[in-house]
Amino acid sequence: MKALVTGFEPFNGDAINPSEMLLGRLNRQLGALSVETCVLPTEFGRSLTVLDGAIHRVRPDIVLAVGLAGGRTALSIERVAINIDDARIPDNGGAQPIDVKVIPDGPPAYFSNLPVKAILQALRQAGLPAELSNSAGTFVCNHLFYGLMHRSEASGMRGGFLHVPYLPQQAARHGGAASMALEHMVQAVEIVLAVTAQRGMDVVRSEAALD
């Protein structure tokens, strides 16, 4: 099995983005799962173009997109992507869409097809603060998440989105907001991948037993 993990470049004047930084710390082999990574531009249109290129290159079974949600107090396993771009600030390319659909003829929303409840349980058992979230916002993260699930619907990939909090050095610049150490974010991503891969293997074994 193969996984693709994506992160975003820094945005909104910040010099770093933990979703990008954690990519270089991930183990490239988790049991039978090989892991590839890709940094995406924090831009509405280009993020999906670069994602498409990475999917074509890797041919993954699992795609986990990771993004920064500064101010959140826990790892947020996103459950729902909605078909709307509504940007409070411009993206890194200067675009600031207001009430624009991600995909004009797409459904109102897609759900993650990751085993979100099992992931939540595993993260909490590892001592990591985690929550299920029903809103990925309306900025580039949601745009990417919606586009990913639209592609997953056609390809059969498992896909989902994980929001991470600020790093401590970012929180210090933002009035002492909640933060998380980078190594714990890396641990969380690897748990998400391991749980998802195990669920995939369980399905394969169940199907084989029926043959």
C-alpha cells in the first residue's frame, strides 16, 4: 500500500507552516505502507493542480492532507468538506474568492472516507489531544479537502484532512494561543496512516476470506 501526505507552504505573512515542516520528519515506511509527501501551494486553484500531479506520480491508496488551523486547541480530524470558497484573506497568489463553488456541478458536501472514529480513539489513546471537526473552514484547506474527496469518489482512494495547531514559536507570536510540538504532529500523522492502512488490510482479508 502507498500513502501520499500533503502539507501547505506558509501563508498570511507567517514564515513557517507546521504542515509543511512535519513532512520531512515522517517515516517513509510504516509496516507495509510506503509514504510519499508533497508540499502544496496555499492557493485555491494551484493546490489541486499540484495535488493531481502528485497523485499521478504516486498512485496512492491513501491521501492525507494536512493543514494549519491556528488557534485550535487540538488535532482536528475533519469529517466534512463543503463546496464553497469564501476567503477572509487572500491566498498566496492574491486570490480572494467570495461565495464561489469549488466545483460548479459538485454536490454540496463530501465526507471523509477515513475511519475517523477509530483514528480519534487511537490519537487519544496515544495521549494526543484530538477532536472530530465538522468544519474545515472555507479557505484553501477546505478547497483542497473538497477537491480531494471529489477525486476519491471516482478513484476509490481513501482520503481525508487533518488540521494541526500552531507550533509553540508561532503561538508565542500570536498572544499565547494553543500549540503543539512538531514531533507530536508527526506522531499523529503516522497514527492516522497506520489506522487507515490497517482498516484497508482488514477489508482485503475479509474479501479474500469470502472468495
